[in-house]
Amino acid sequence: MPELPEVETIKNNLQEILPLRIKELELRREDILRSRDYALKELAGQSIEEVSRRGKYLILAVDNGLFLVFHLGMSGRLYIQEEELTLLEPHVHVIIHLDKPFKLLYQDARRFGGLWLLKDIDSFFSRLGKEPLSEEFSPRYLAQILKGRQTAIKNLLLNQSLISGLGNIYADEALFIAGIRPDRKADSLSLREIEGLCCGIKEVLAKSIKYRGTTFRDYRDGRRQPGEFQKHLQVYGRFNQACPTCGQPLKRSRIGGRSSHYCDKCQQ
DNA sequence: CGCTAGTCCTGTCTGC
DNA sequence: TGCAGACAGGACTAGC
């Protein structure tokens, strides 16, 4: 699914077309709306002035203080389509009709994603951990959240209440950059390894944003274009292929129910 | 509290 | 070609 770099890319796409005046939000499947602090009708005639991201969530700020929050789950897409193009792809669950020659579509085959209509986003996002690209996300913070944890480091990187925005792809890539096996107990990392991991996380996320995210299958950006970072992945999805550093075939195993990709030789 | 396994969905790929 | 089963980028929960 879209992880931090993919959601950031969509955010950047949408920022270029602001402001967006909403004519109507058409909800084509009720269960996509996860919770609601206000009625859909309140959105009519309002304008979206600001788009932001928190973890893997995309936040559209409406000018009367309301918020539209999307999470794209595994297969969600949020993209613009010309207004006169009435033919819809399957699984388009939300259409935001705009005062412009295009509309904003939310498409999600697996429906793990969803939409929240919120008045107070602070409490909604209070359960999320630090943003990995922020200055606050430091080796010191990482050391603090690893301390005493017996779970595999990979599991910890995916825990959104500790670090918000990392998913399976970038967790594997960051661990490879840092030379740390994904099944290492979190508590067993040295300070040096923690520093390397902190750098690795920031590095891989920043680079992926530069390449507009990773498209394995489903992901598309706000213009419905695939990303390019899949060409730069070093371990994810490369089971049995040569390690980019040492040439040995890469390994794959299951950690916390998720597939993990790593090099037996380069990661300790 | 920490952690694991199961669950929600559909689409795609693999192997028989 | 058909079909069953595994698997997929996430996150919540029940239960130990």
C-alpha cells in the first residue's frame, strides 16, 4: 500500500491544484466512511485550502475548519479525472465533484482504506508516533523506543504508534541500508546501529519521495501516474536475486506475519 | 503492558 | 483452460 513517500507524492500533486471548491462529495459506498463528525452536506460550497500528510494519512483542510482525512489502506488511490470523463474504473467509492474541469476520485479495490470526516484532527492523530523525516526523529528517540523491546526490530519499525509512515517496503530497505537483520531483537541494537538505522530510514524515504514513490502493482499518484522508486529498491521484492552489495542471493522470511527481504551476509 | 494470530477485502499469480 | 490456494504495500482486535 501507499506508505509515507506515496502519500507525500499525492499530497504534492494536490497542492499544485489548490484551492479546490467542493460542489458535492458523492459517497458511492457507505462503509468507506469510517467516522463522521459532521454531515456530508456541510461540505457543499466549501473550499479546500490546504493539503497535508500525517504518517500514511492524507488530510484535506476545508476552509470552515472541517477536515477530510483519507487512508489508502493497501490498494487505495486518490487521483484527479477530467469532469467530462464519466466512465469510472471499478471500485471508485468516493467522488468529490469540484468547481473545476476535473473531479477527485477515491478508488480502492480491497477497501482496507477509508475516509474520515473530522472536526478535531489533533485527537485523531495523537495515537501516531513521530514523523520519521522530522528533526525530532533522532537516534536518541529511536534508542528510547527500542529500549527493553523484545520484538523483532522489523515489527517495531512497522508500529505506527511509535514511527508513523513506514510500511513493509521501506522497513526492509532501511534495515538493509543499516546492515541490520529484520529479525534482530529491538533491544539488541548498539548505539552505532541505531544511528545507522535512523539515517537509513530518512535516506530511503527522502529518495523515494524524489522518485514519486514505489509502484508494485496498485499505487498511482494524484495524476494517476505510477512511481519510479521500484527501480531503486535494493532488497524488497528481490528474493533470490543478487544482493546489490555482495552478490549473494537475497533471503526472504516471515516476520510478524509480513514477508521480509534481506541479505544474510550484509545484515547482521 | 507486550506480543502474536486472526480478520477485514479483491485481484493476481502459481501450480496442479 | 479451469480451479484451488497462497499472497499482497495496513491496521485493528482479541486473547495469551
